Amino acid sequence: MESLTSLPNISKVISADLQKAGITTPEELKKIGSKEAFIRIRMHADADACVSKLCALEGAIQGVRWHLLPDEVKAELKVFHKAL
């Protein structure tokens, strides 16, 4: 089974946050999506999670470093983050 840390952007810290939020595999992360995963992290692991962590999750799902996400995706994630 593939580990969360095998995904781009997923450090041991983010992996631990995901596991505290009940997300234990890359498949689970991909299934629920970055926004839901981020909400769960804020509820269960890191109440002050920043937009960079949200972008890291999206990049992990897409298989790229978060810095390489299209600008429109990053902008949409920033709007989502501000709305929380």
C-alpha cells in the first residue's frame, strides 16, 4: 500500500495531520478531495492551517508540487480558504 508521504508535498507533518483527520491513504485523500481534507485537518489536527497546506493537498492529489498548480487553481483555493 502506498503511503501518504509518497505523494508530492506530503511531509511527515502533513501526513500526521491527515491521519489525525481520519485520512490514511492516498486513495482516501484523492477520493475526498483537497477542500474536504483541509476542513477535516482544521477540525482535528491544525485549527490554524494555512492556504499553503491547502495548496499542498491539491498538488498531492494532482501529482505535482503545489508551486506548479495553475494560477487559477491557486486563486480558487485562496478564495475557499478565506471563506472558512
